[in-house]
Amino acid sequence: MLFTALRYYWITAKGYRLRPWASPYVRWRLETFFGGDMHALGPGQFFSLMWRERARSGKFLAWLGERWQVQDENRS
């Protein structure tokens, strides 16, 4: 799951890898996943949210890993 998390982060935070809270795509994804306005999210609030929602994020990453595995199998 760690590899899945790093792969997803690397893809979604392109251009903002050292400050993911500023990424328009990451903010949009957080808004669709959690609701609310994420444009004013700072670094402390971002990491607090990620820590608080780590169980839900883990379930999402497990699902994402399954989807990528199916895609890889279909390519072969």
C-alpha cells in the first residue's frame, strides 16, 4: 500500500510535490472527497486532515491499488 500511496501522490501532486496543499488538483480532489472549501487549506491544516482521515484514505488507496492491478492485467 505504501507504493500505491507514493505512486498516487507522485501523479496527483505534479508541480506541487513539496507543497501538495497548494496543488489545484489535490484541493479539488479533497473537496470532492470530503466536501467543503479547501482553497484556504494551509500546510498544518492539510497534514492534520490527512492524519485524521488516514483510515478513509487507506481504504481509497486499497481500492486504487486494485484498479491499477486490473488495468495492468488488461494490458497484458
